[in-house]
Amino acid sequence: MSSVIIIDDHPIVRMAIRVLLENEGHIVVADTGDGKLAIELIEKHYPDVLIVDIDLENIDGLTIIEQLRAQSYPGIIIVLSGKNADFYSPRSARAGANGFISKKKHLSELIQAIQLSKRGYGYFPLRKGHGDEFDSLSDSQKVESLSAQEFQTFQYLIRGLENIKIGKRMNISNKTVSTYKTRLMEKLGCRNQLELFDFARRNHFE
């Protein structure tokens, strides 16, 4: 059970999300379509989970996410948007979101995204290409598919830090670091640490 705030400029969408989440046992403490009011509601309720659209009144969703992460907000943030997923999914990840779901998909994906985020996974669709989906991704697209936490772990790993030191710096457990490491190596197509260093060197991350 989690406390949730829904931030979307369509009242019908907010209602649909509320019903879905409450049926799963979550508690929706507030909802709004106004970005400025959303920040006030978050400061008041400090929820476990935020469902955020990008197009909002006064302050857009990505700006809200960036401001919250800059203030070390620890909650789960899922972006739910009708905008182009190829363009906005990686941007949501870089802003600090835990996941991105297209409004063209079934809303029930929200439940899976929240569950996976609680376990330390990011929930972001990869761009699709012709032939094999993974092989069609460029290195930059693979990096863009990383969640904010996975990218931060990646940066520490290529600097040679061990899991225990990464955990202390990110204020997370060693197990969570291992989860992020496994996920980011899968997304980057690296089978071991040597290939990870080679990927970093090839793309000028070192």
C-alpha cells in the first residue's frame, strides 16, 4: 500500500487512475492538473508515489520532477503521457523519473511500473527499429534507456567503485546496487565489467 498523488490535466484520466490504484489498495491523497499546486500538495502530503503528466498548467511535469530530485525527494515517480515515447521516455529518465508509460498503452501498466520501481527497476520503453530491437539501438539510445538511478550507478562503476561504496554514496543497500548494475549492463549490452569499461571508453564517459 502506497500514498499517491496524481498530476494530470485531464479530470477523466485522473479519475480512471484513482479507481485503478485504489482497487489495488493504494491511497490517493490528492490529484490536480496544475503544476504549481502539485508542488504544494507534494510538500504537504509527501507521498510514496507520484503519477505525473508532462503537459500541465503553470509548471510542466519534467520541471516538477527535476525540482523534486534536486531536493532529494525519494519517492517513486511515474510519467504518464500521450507524448512521443521515443522522445520523452529518455528525457523523463534523465529528469529523475522511475518510469514512463504512454497513454496509448493500457493504464494497468501503472501497477507493474510501481511494483518494479519499488524493487529498484526502471520502467522505460526502448525505441523500436527494424530487425532485432536491441541491436537497432545506438549506444546513446542505450544510455538514454537507463533510469536516473541506473545511470548514476553506471557512473560510479566506471570510476572503479565497489558495490558497498556505491551503496553508501547513493544511500541504498548493496542488493539494490547489484540490481541496478544487472539492469544497466543488460540495457547497455555488456556481459562483464571489462565490456562495461570498453563501452564507457568508446562513448567518452571516462
